[in-house]
Amino acid sequence: MKLKKTTMSLILAGSFASPWGWQCLAADTKINLCNTNTEKIFAAVAYDAATGEKIVSRGWWAIEANACIDLSLPVVDDRLYLFAQSSSQLLNWNGGTSLCLDTTHVFDYLSATDMPCNEPDQAIRAFREVSIAALAAPTGTPKYEFKPADAVRVGG
């Protein structure tokens, strides 16, 4: 299966600025997220904040079927957390780390583990923890693939 590669910004907002005015102390980590499915997915990411023990969660990025996007994130350690949902909302790619996200709007939460997450459209979702080092690719840019076999059916 051949994947086409595109660079995309956060969906629903042409450019996305954090309301907290992030100041990253280290260089951003580049990562490729790829969708090997036959339908578009929407991905959210989370990572440890440079400011301490908080986890930042951000979304949504649209990834077309059989395509990849490039992200640049201020990750301060080897951990990245990922969650995705198919455009049909029938499939989720999840894991075991509970974090807050907004189910319908672009979001950027500084404290996704300790916030109440009880506003309209907010929900706790299980993000998959991955090691960035384990995603190493020949190009040098870590790559994660959202594969059909890894999805969980949630509806339909």
C-alpha cells in the first residue's frame, strides 16, 4: 500500500496558537503520523509539558486515507500519547492513558490529566503511549501508523 505524504496544520483552524504562549526549552521533535486505512481519521496527541509534570493534549489533525502528516511537537522526553477516531466514528485507536479532549472542537489542554473534563463536548479518552525512540525510521523522522488491525470498533 503506497502512502502519500502531506504536511497539514491543525484542522478547523488554519494556524493554531496555544493560549498559554508555549515557550519550548528544547528543539521540537518531528514525527510522521500515517493513516493506512481506507477512510480519513482525526488524531489527537499528548506529551509531557516542558513546565513540569503536566501532560499537554492537542487535537485535531485530519489524516486522509493512505496518507501521512508531519508534526513538530515540543516533546521533552521519549513518550508520546496518541488517540484517533475514524471519520465514520466507528473506529478508535486508543490505549491505557486517560486524558481529556474536546470531541468536536480544536483543543489545546495544558493539564489533560488533572482537569475536571466536564465541560460540554469534553470527554476522557484512552490514549496509547508510544516510545518515540521505538518509532525510528530510515529517514530519521519517527513514524507512527494508525493501522486497521489496531483499531477498536466503537459503533455501528
